[in-house]
Amino acid sequence: MLAGVNLTVAPGERVGLSAPSGRGKTTLCRLLAGYDQPDRGTVALDGRPLSAYKGACPVQMIWQHPEGAVDPLIPLGRTLAEGRPAEERLLAALDIAPAWLERYPAELSGGELQRICIARALGPQTCFLLCDEITAMLDPITQAQIWRFLLEETARRRLGLLVVSHSRPLLERVCTRIEHLPAPTR
Amino acid sequence: MRVWNRRQAALVFFALASAVLLAVALCGPLLAGRAAETDFSRKNLPPCLAYPFGTDWLGRDMLARTLAGLSLSIRLGGLTAGVSALAALTLGTAAALWRRADCAVSWLIDLVMGIPHILLVMLIALAWGRGFAGVTAGVALSHWPVLARVIRGEILQLRQAPYFLAAEKLGVSWGQMMRNHLLPHMLPQFFVGLVLLFPHAILHEASITFLGFGLPPEQPAIGMILSESMGYLAAGRWWLALFPGGALVLVVLLFAGVGERLRRLLDPASIHE
């Protein structure tokens, strides 16, 4: 599926990734974030294989569907604490109300959950952030707020960003470089 | 009048049903003397005010016998359901976490589920020497596979859930993963499974006692009462079978209701009900 794909993201760089549905964008993200292991080839960070990093992974992925990415049975405060951010500044910048943290995921909307997922992924160890269609199901205002925050935050911390989206205008607005996933050669 | 929402109604039903079941379980030992008391001056009485469930051919009070039998059933059900559920938890967890254990446990589950249920209970009870120990062993050793499968499946599914994978990638320790994600998902399944094992255990105990492979005749078990009353049904003594049988069905329904309400109460999505 992803044979011959070669992708490099430098710190501070914002790379857009576009491809038709079913081409393997999400699979590539899962490989890059270490959720899956490639059959052949390597995923490396600073020359070291990603799997060699112990503890919190420096490459964090934000999922397309936040409803699935938070545990439905525990309050969101505990979910958020897993990423050890809890920086007041981060919560304020993402407009996360303190009251949300006592609630369960079923009591918040998709956009509110996605903000919490983003805050969770921005722990102190994070160097690269993979955004897999993270705003596809949000309203335009929330989309704009989230992307403005991400641009500021990546600039401040010199994070590398990989943005997966079907929306060409979004990629052109947000990214410094746009890559297209090639069709499988077979 | 105050209107309860569904969650409060479930809570009230849960509390009342649990209290009734506990009371029945506790009154058994207190009524043991009365249940065994024979008095030929009052034999074969149909239901009346003094003896609401009637009396049998030895003049024994059927209400006391029924309660004592139910109490025995509930205590035996508790013991067997507890043993079964613990076995299911251990084996199900082991199967979900180690591939080698999975082969062995899955094979064992298929083996136990492949044999007709009632036959297996009878065989184990016979091999164990009948009586209380035999019935306990028979029911306990044959009821764990269903729950073990549920637990295994639940853990396997949980380990693939995005929030579980995300927590792993955030470097959360194993102990915390257990506490934050595994236990909150497993415990409700486990407790509901445990409570729902009760009615099965009670019915199977009664069945094999009825068939003569279970508890000895001197025990006032429901299965024994029903099996003895068969001979008197043709003589028109309907109360000997109707009331104990009905009471058994009622206890089973109460347990099933308790399990169902427990499931509803433990599920946070039901907060909105």
C-alpha cells in the first residue's frame, strides 16, 4: 500500500499531506506515530528508530474522531492528565473551561473533545504532531480557532507538524510544504 | 406524587430486590426447624390463612419448606456463581493478555461448551459424589466459559481502542493503564456477569436435584420439593408444586432484574436517562 513512500519533516516545518480516500493517509500516520510497525522500512526520529524511544512518544498523533480517542468511562480531567500538560496557558489558549474536566466524554461535543485531545497530545516531550483530519467534522469557527492555536503553538515550540486533509485551501493556508501520496506502483 | 426518573427507579428496584433476596437467604437457617417439623394432624391441607402454601403428606408447612429451599438455592447460587466468576475473570484475563494462554483457554472453553450443559453438570456432580459438594462443583465448573469469553473479548477490544493506544503512546505506566482504563471497563462486566450467573446456577441446581443427581432428600431443596410433589399432582394437590415452583421463578426473575438494573446504573451514558 505504502511501498516506496519517503517523507521527512523537519522541526518547525508544517507539511501537508493530501491524497484521495483509501490511499493510506491514516495508515501512514499510524506508522509514523508508532501505533503500527512497518513490514519493511523504518520510521526514525533524529536517526534513531522511533521504537527506541521509551516513555512518552515524541511523535503524537491527533485522531480524526475525538469521541473514540477519549475513554468514555473516566472524567476528562483524568484523560487530560495522561499527557501531563495541564499548563494553564495551554488550556486557556484552547478555550477549555475548567468545568469540562469534571465531565464525562458523553457530556461534551466533538469540538470540545478535540480541544482536549490536542491539549493532551502537547505534553512537554512532544516534538512532532500528526493531525489526521482533525477538524473535518467541526464548524468553521472552531476550525479557525484550533488552527490559529496550533500555528502559534508550533511556532513557539518549533514543533514539526504533519497535516492530513482533503481540503486543499486549508493545506495551502496552514502548511509550508504540501506532499502528495503517490498511487501504489503495483 | 413524585415522579422518579429511570435511574432512580432502577436504583429503588435494585435496593428492594436485593433486600428481598437477602431476607430470603437469611431466613432459611432460622426456618430449618419448622421446615422439618412433621405433624400428621394437619397433613394435606390446601392453602389457608395459617398455612398460605398448604401442607404436605407429612404435615410439613410448605411455606417454611419453600423459604428454606430458596435460601439453600440462593446460598448455593452465590457460592457457585462466585467461584465461576472468579475462574472466568482469571482465565479470561490470562487469555486476553498472553497468546499461549489464549490457545489453552479457548480450547477449554470450546470443550466445556461443546458438552450439553445439563449433562456436564450431572456428570461432574456424580463424579464428585453428589450432595452439596457435588452440586457446587458441577455448577461452578460448568458456568464459567460464557463469562470468560465476554471478559476475554472485552479486554482484546479494549487494547485496540484508540484511547487505550493513545494512553500507551503517552507513556502511561501499566499500573495506571489498569486503573484508568482496564478496571473501569471490566468491573461492570464482571459484576453484571456475576449477578446474571445466579439464576443459571439456581436453575441448574434445582434441575439436577429434581432429576435425582443433586442434593440428598433430607435437604429442603426446591428441586427436591418439586420432584416429590410430582407424585401427588395426580391426587389433586396442586399447591405442592405450584407455590414452590412459582417462588423459584420469582427469585430467578428478581436476580435477572437486579443484574439488569446494575448494568444500567454502572453505565455512565445512562446519566442522561
